[in-house]
Amino acid sequence: MRNRKNHDPNCCCRRIRGHGRRITPSRHAVLDALSERGDHLTAEEVFKKAARFCPNIGLATVYRTLELLAELGMVSKFDTGDDKARYEFADPTAAKGHHHHLVCSSCGKIVDYKDFIKEETELLHRAEKGLSKKYGFDIKSHIIQFFGLCPDCRR
Amino acid sequence: MRNRKNHDPNCCCRRIRGHGRRITPSRHAVLDALSERGDHLTAEEVFKKAARFCPNIGLATVYRTLELLAELGMVSKFDTGDDKARYEFADPTAAKGHHHHLVCSSCGKIVDYKDFIKEETELLHRAEKGLSKKYGFDIKSHIIQFFGLCPDCRR
DNA sequence: ATATCTGCAAAGACTTTGCATGAGA
DNA sequence: TCTCATGCAAAGTCTTTGCAGATAT
């Protein structure tokens, strides 16, 4: 069993199996890739990392696996404006914890921040409840992103 | 001069000219298209609407214009997860006002809400200040989206 | 045993680019 | 006049799909 830093393999596997899906070397490799430092990976990046664990893996399988993980709520998919989907573990109990993104609109740099998470979470919870009631939505997740110029790009 | 509901043509034109760019029928048409009801338009949708005002307009021009407007901060571009960019007027003083999105992850429906805008805005302002200070970003905008199942898709 | 997965290659969808012509200021 | 903008078509990128063989349970 390989070293994983950000996810509990048993939990992941159980969850995948629980949906009648199978655990395969490719899927392990994708989980491992996502576990390494350097979040907000594009599919291509996940593919390259995963290939180190499973040399024959194909890009299509990476896409399929990421889609599966996103469906199961284990991975969150987002776009920072460069038209490439990005993925990271969604598990709030993981090492990294729940966070939001600060994106540089010039160079694309992504900074994770947790600074206002407590207040944000509180507000978001209330908002979720309220919106859920008013619009009848069953709310599952949210995204908050700030856009601006990073220190380097400001000159 | 055509009828526009959501934007002040003088303001838009001034802003475009101010950047050394020109006012053309195509650009007018894109502004007009964005002004009609039915926000969160894809490029294709903007193209179709714009074609009613400017029959010869090309899709590439629509993309170029939307990019320009986004650069000037007049339009905001976002992605709700279906890998198509969506566009809407960014002007908070416009008829629609500042709002956020509630997206159905099943059918893609997008609901605008303003319900928690006041509290959100307050928090976001504080967050912007704090993040700006801590990470040195010059923050220009933000996105908040909630994802879930709409009433119809919940069965 | 058998429904699920996989890699590969081809197809698809959305967006950008090149270029000669056309047109605002 | 002189840039800047346009339309068209071709090219580019990212993502999805089809399929026969391989695999997990």
C-alpha cells in the first residue's frame, strides 16, 4: 500500500465500493496523485503524477476517475478562469482542511486561504439554509473565489 | 440608438473609447445582447442574440468583444461547471444589481439570489481587506456559487 | 462469471488565431 | 489616414466517447 498523506485509503475505497464501483490500480494512482502537495491540479497534471504510480494509465481514465470522485463528493472541481478544470480533495477533515481560493488574474497563481473560513462558514451555513428554504434547492457545496493581482503582477 | 435596458450606453462607450478602443456595430450588438433579459449567457447565446442586431457578426468577434468587456471590468465571466464560459454585466448599479448564483448540478439551472448579499458583502469586504493585506493581492472581484439540486431535480 | 474498467485513438465542444478586407476617429 | 476591428476558416485545447480486450469481485 502506498503512502498517502491527504486521504484515508480505507475511507476512499469503501466509498467507491459502496457505489458498486471497483478499486483499480488506475484509481489508486489518481488518489495518490491528488494526495501529493500541490493542490488545484489540472487533469493533465493529475495524469502526469498518476503515471508515476501507474505508468500505463491513460488520460481518459484520469478524466473518468476524476468525474467519478467528483460525483461521489470526494473531489471538488473548479475553474479559475483559464478554462481548464482543476481538482482537489474536498474532504474538510483532510490535512489541508476547508479553504477558499485567491486567484491572480494575471499569472493564474492560486493561493489557498483559511483566514475568514470561520466567519464565512457561519454565513454560508445560514445562507444555505435560507436559500434552501426559499428556492427549494438541496445545497451540496459552494465555491468562493477572489480574483485580483498578486504581489508579483502588481510590479 | 437602440433600446438598452441594463446599461448606460454613454458610460459603456466612454469606457471603451477611454482605452483607445473603438465603438462598432458589433460591439453595440454584444452590449445589446447582454442587456436583454436572461443573464448568464454563453458565448453562443450572446452570438445569437447579437446577430439579431448585427446580422453579419461572427462568433470570433463575440468572443473578442466579451474578452474586451471582461478586461475592462464591465462584464463578468464565470463557469458553472459545464465547461462553457458564461457572461453577464458586472455593473452593480445596473437594474439587476449585485447578486450571486445558485446552480443546479443536475440540470444546470441558474438562480440569481440577492438574499444574503448585504451580509455577504460586508464579510467579503472585510475578507478582501484582510487578504489584501496578508497576501499582498490587489483584489478586484469575487465569485460565490452554491451548488445543489433544484426542486425539479430532487424529484 | 460477468459487470465494470482500461488504454488508445477518434471524435466533439468550445475558444483562439491568422489574414486580408473594412471602417471608426 | 492610420490604426484598430471584422468575418471567415483553420487551428488549438481541453474533454468525452467508442470499442475490444483486461480485470476486480
